[in-house]
Amino acid sequence: MRKGTKKIRRVFTGTQEYWVYDLDEDEFGKRKRLYAKTEGELKQKIEQAEKEKREKIARYKPKTSLLSDYVRYYFKNAVGNIPSREIKRLLKMFEKIVFGSEIDKDMNTITTKEMQDFYAALIEKYPYESVQEIDKILRKTYTLANQDGVSNFNYDEVTLPETELKGTSTSYILSPDEYENLFSFCLADNCTRYGRNELIIIFLMFTGLKVSVIKSLTAKDFDLEKGYVIVKGKPFKLSEQCVNWLRWQAANHIIPLQWDIETEEYGFAGNEAGKKKEMESTQPELSYNPDAPVFVNSNGVFPTLQSLQSTISAITRRCGLPKGVTSKTLYKSYIISELSKGVSVEELCERFGYKNRRYITDIQDEYEVQKILF
């Protein structure tokens, strides 16, 4: 951005003379150029543009320098430059992740280290693409705040942590056949090679539930007799195959769910262990705690997204599948697989509690674009 050095210029096009002036870049990196046939007319346009800018600032500018207030201020300025639906999506993400966090305070008091630590924590919880989106918006927010004289923070000193997910340039949604092949591989392996991470991946592929939801599930949320799990306060129906699989895991003390090992047929369809037989578990018996998380490792900790992604990459590589499969695209692959079986968009919306069918149709559109491009 150039300040103080700009000048009104005369430009000859060969047939006509114009007076030209470049306004400052806005927070979106755009620089508007003003034209006029006379210098006086151009000065009037410059004055009008500056007046409009001042009025916009006066209309939307926050009364505080709180980070969340300035991010909202940025989104108000973004209307017209970013589609409303995209702003709504981004705003929801910020409300969930950034607003109310440790960096949501006076922008002048936030240090580079605090910002770096904040990003380091996000990388462990959320997809790298989401962290990149947050970083992009915060940089533009600080550009806007610096222009208004509210902050002098140098955001160029902030860098995102390196991560193996950074190399994933393309997120890949599996076709129904690819999804079935990957699922069959995981069921046949039955967590012998990849342990707890594969257990979570299998449950995700059985249900289509997102990792953030699976992470929060406790033993009391499951009712294997009735075949459902409580998700966000509502019963989520499990398939018969999924219930049998959970019974087998519980009977063998792999997950802390109550199940009578002496009277039940163990195993699940599609696996040799599904044959009716008496079994002696090699796992130590788990004490049932209704409030205990189900999908945690021996230390009682849910695996990090980085760890899960490493397992997904390893399994898909063994199956000869394309790169770019993530926990997020496994959820999308589940949606595509269900649609291919004849499940309607409305039924999927009902299943996952979506009020707008666009949550599903957007995945359809993304998959169709992928088929065309790749």
C-alpha cells in the first residue's frame, strides 16, 4: 500500500487525455483506480471516495478494539466482496473456534507468541484447511485495524506451524466402490495393524459421524439392545452390522460398553470372527463407567487429528487409493455412498439433523466436480 507518495497523473491514450488517481488498497488487496477528463472532476471523485470510506468506517467501526468485534467489522466490510453464504459459514467457524478464545481480547495486547501458540493448538484439533482460512481472515482483519489506526501489530511475523497435512493439496472424496473397498479392508483387518485409530475410522465409516462427534461419545450414549447412540441429545440409528461390530468389540473388552460375553454371539457380518463360537478374551476386562469416553487409547486420550490422518494415509496407500483422503472426506464419502444406495437427501438431512438440504447437495456438487476434473 502506498501512502503519501501517490499523485494525480495525466495519461495520454493516443486519442484522448485522462486524469488518473489510485486509491489505497482495501483489506481485500484491491486497489480502485479513478478516472476523469479534467483534474477538477478527478479531485471531486477522490473527495467523494474518501467521504464514502469515512462514512463506512463511521457506520461499521467497532467501539472497542476487541478481536471478535473487529472480525465482525471485517465481515461487514466483506459484504459484496464475499458471497453471503460463505460469510455465514466463516462467521460460524469463528464463533466456534476464535470468539471467546484466549486471543479474543484487545488487539493491541496480543503478542506474536500468543498467536503462534493459538495456531499450534488449532492444528491439533481442526483440519489444516480450516486453520488456513482462519489465518487468512485474521490477517485481513489486522490489515483493516492497522488502516484504522487501532493496531500496529505486525502479522507478517506470525507463521502457521508446519504439518504433514500441508502437503495434501487435494481433498479426495471416495467413489461408492472405493469406499466399500476401503471399508472391507478395515473390517477384515479388525484393528490388528492400526489399533485404536482404525477403530475410530471404522466407526466413522459405519455411521458417517464426524470425528468431533465420535470424540465426545461416552458409554452411556450407546444402547446396543435398541441399536442406537445418542448424538446431540437425539437417538442416532445404527445399522445391524455396526451393532454387531460394537458388541464384538465390547465383548472382547476393546471398548468400555456393557455386553454379556457368555450368552451372546460374537463378531460382525463380513468377518471370520462373526461365526458363533466361545471366545476367551485376551484383553484385560474394562470396568464400566457410563461417563467414560468410548474411543480413547490406553491412556484415556482421544488420538490427535494428525495421528488419525497418518493412519488414513497409510491404509489408503495399502489399498491403492488416491492421495488426499481425510477424516472430513471420509464423512463426505459416506454421504455419496448412501446416496448411491438410494437414500434420499431428505432422509440424510433428518439422520444428521441438518435443517438445510444444501449441506448434502453441496457434497454432491463437490463430488461431481471432482469426477469431472480428476
